[in-house]
Amino acid sequence: MKLETNIGKSYTDKILVHGQDLVDDLIGEASLVDMAFMGAMKRMPDENERKMLEAMMVTICEHGFTPSSMSTRFTYLGAPDSIQSAIAAGLLGAGTVYLGASEQVAELLAKAFDKYGDDQNVESIAKLVLDQVEESNTILPGFGHPIHRPADPRTKKLFDLAEELGISGKNITLLQEISKEFNRRKGKEITLNAVGAMGAIYADMGFDHRIVRAFAVAARAIGLIAHIREEIDTGRKNSVGQKLFDFAEENTDYLPERNSGVIK
């Protein structure tokens, strides 16, 4: 059996990564964003692509007390000797509710253009997309936010940056049109959130929608470092994880099921 890879290989006197010499070409020259881009696109980004991807990863890196950061804190409370487990725990919840909408939006847009073509105007495609969402009784990904209402300040910043960098294209245009039509049908402004906006930007950058969530996971892994550091700084007794655990212990009532057959 023979295995093949184009990603990396170590030799006695050198290490090759994506066809480049790690020591001579990458260390001290390439950023983590460069490496992330290269892993997904098999080439180095240009300056505008680098700036856009970095902006999106910074956007999703840190959001305070969220399910992912709390999972990290709880896991660190139970296993301070396994920091990697705490980071991993914080990433396991990346899905349709948290962090995963970019992937869903990118997929939605790709399927829309595949189904209806590029030659049809975006107003018509937007209506067809929303008709399909309504008929299937599914949730439109990338819309709504518990705090940022009626507008997400990050969305405008990201779209403006995409325009400035020459990245804005048909996917952003379609998503914006979907937003307009969605608001019209709802009779009010529904937040187009930053994660949704990033789905369109990733699509306009040429990323396969199946790889999009990986950037959010990588960015959040970096953000979780701060939550572990804060748990370390406050000490176990005063840590957020310990306080929440104590709160649950002190304020949870046990209510046995009357018909369980155990307690009569």
C-alpha cells in the first residue's frame, strides 16, 4: 500500500509544507492566516485575501460567555492537566446554532446559483430561495441575533471591507437581496448576522462551503486561550467554572418521577 499527500513531509535536513521549505520560505514569513488559506486553497493568499480572511477570523474569535467558552471552562475545572481537552470541548458545539451558519449560508448560495443559474437576476433568485425555505418550513441560516437588533454592526464592517478589497461579488449581492426580500415578507428588519455575512464572503473568495466552518473552529480555538488563562488567574475556588458548578449544586431541585416505578 502506498499513501500520497501534497501537504507536508519531513526529511533529515528539511521540512516541506505545501511545496515550500518550512525553514527558508515560511518561518518568519508566513502568518497563521496564510497557512489556513494555503491549506484550504492550495496556494498562498494575495494581500487582499489575507486581510479579508484575517478579519473574518478575528470577528469570530471571541464572544465572551458562550456555550463554547463555558464548555472550555467546565472541562478545565475537571481536567486542568489536559488543556487540549478544554479547548476541544469548546469546539465540539460548533454547529447549526453557533459558528456553523457561515457554512450553511455558503452552501445555500452555491445551491441557488447551481439551480437557477448566474444569468437570472438576483431579485428573482432571492424570491425563489425564500419560497423554497418557506415551502420546506426550514430556518433561513445567517439571520437573527439575540443581541444585535435590528442590525449587526459587524456585518456592515465586513461587507465594506470586502468591497474595499475587491472581494465582493455575486454571493454577497444575492445574500443582501435575500435579506431585503426576507425583511419585506416579515414586515420588519431581521438581523443579517456576521456569521451569515461571512458565508457569502467565503463563497465570493472561492472557498468550498464544506471547509468554511473549519476557519471558525480555528479562530475560536485561539479565543478560548483567554478563558483558560482567566480560570488560571482567578484560581480554582474563584473560577467561573467552579462558581457555576456550585450554583447548580445549590439551586437544583431533584424531582423524582412519580410513575417511575421506583418511588411510590
